[in-house]
Amino acid sequence: TGARYYRWAEKAAVKNGDVVIADAQAIADHVMATYGRECVVIPSGAAVIEPGGDRLTELDVIRRDFHLVVARLEPENHVLDAVHGYRISDETRPLLVVGSAPYADWYITKVHEAAEGDSRIRFLGSVYDQELLDQIYGNCRTYIHGHSVGGTNPSLLRAMGAGAPVQAFDCEFNREVTGGQALFWNTAEELADHLDEIASGDLDEELPPLSEAGRARVANHYRWDTVASDYEDMLQSLVDRRKRNPKRTEDIGASR
């Protein structure tokens, strides 16, 4: 099965790689606990941006007056929970769902069924227009992030860098990336509770600080120039190792 192959590939990569690179400390902890091997932690990067909002009219939404999900529609990303939680909430601002997954038709069907008859929920499919997508991230009321696996998630970083207040599924990866500066949820009901508080205005004073905290987190911990420098340092260390061991014949490689 696919899961068995993934476990085999993970074990082989950790065993045979000259260096093992993890994109999150939680991944490095897993590798150490499972295989007893240390990792070099080099996360993904993102930019802090001010995308503007002149194209929001194309989607018939206005700044800070909609919620956003961006994800492949598959179980580990909890899109079904996000849609269900929104549907049972009192929130009236629309929910935009960006993404698809051509290999998970059964799950996509369930997600659409959960939204059936609710005009507040709008499925945009995949959005490849990067300017438009940045404006969607940068102008949402909250970004609802349901991903539960995978280390440092690029969509989460992109939302934070664009200033979107984050409502994140409560797992070690998302707590690490956000630095704990998010509204966390485990179930559709917990997400609905957050949305009810947003609808009533009870969280009006909390959302702007979350927006700024996300920007600061990206600026301080997920800069692309720092990521590039860390890779350069790692590669230089491999070159230096080869110079110290000139008789070594196998290719040097890195496993991520």
C-alpha cells in the first residue's frame, strides 16, 4: 500500500542520507524518536506582503468580510470539519474554499454535501493566479487552517505573511509554525464556537494582534534569505566533509 511504501522510503532516506533535513522541529523530534538520528532543521520560507485588495471585486467580497480555507480537499486537512463548523456557526460572512484533489473524489463529495444549500459557502476550486490568491489571503477575516500533518505548511506561512489571523487545527506542527499565536480548534464544534465569537464581535480586539503576530513570526523565523543561507551552510559542510575524506567514493546526498 501507499502507507507501507511511505514508511519504507522514510526509513531508507533517514538511514542512507548523509544529512537528514527536517522542515520543522516536530519532524526532527519524530526522526530522533523513531530512528535515533539527528536532523538539520531548515524550514520553508515566506514573504511578508501587503497585497492590496483591488481585485476582491472579482469574487464579490470585501476586505476582512470573509473567511478562507486553502487546502487540498483530503481528510488529513480537515476541510470537511472546517465546512461543517462554519455551517453550524452563526457567522454570516461568506466562507471561500480554495483547492481541490482529483484523487479524492469521495471526500470532495462529502465536503460539498456538507455545504449543500448554504449560500454562504463558496467553492473556488484551484486558484493559480498568484496576485489574486495573495489578495484573498491578505484580506480575509480569518484563515482557517485544518492541516494536521506535514511539518511547516506553505499555505499557513503564506497566510501569516499576508497578515491573515489564523484559526488552526490544534497539532504540534501548527503550534510550532504560528508560535502559538492563533485560535486553535480540534473539532467542528470548537471551530463553530470561535466563529460565533467572531460573529458577535467578541473577538474584534483579538484578531488584529493575531494578524501582526503572524507577520512578525514569518519575518523573524521564516525568511527566504535565511533559508537559502542555511542550505548553503549545510552544503558547505558536506563539501568540507568530502575534503576531509577524499577517498570516499559514494555520492553525497541529503534526505528531506
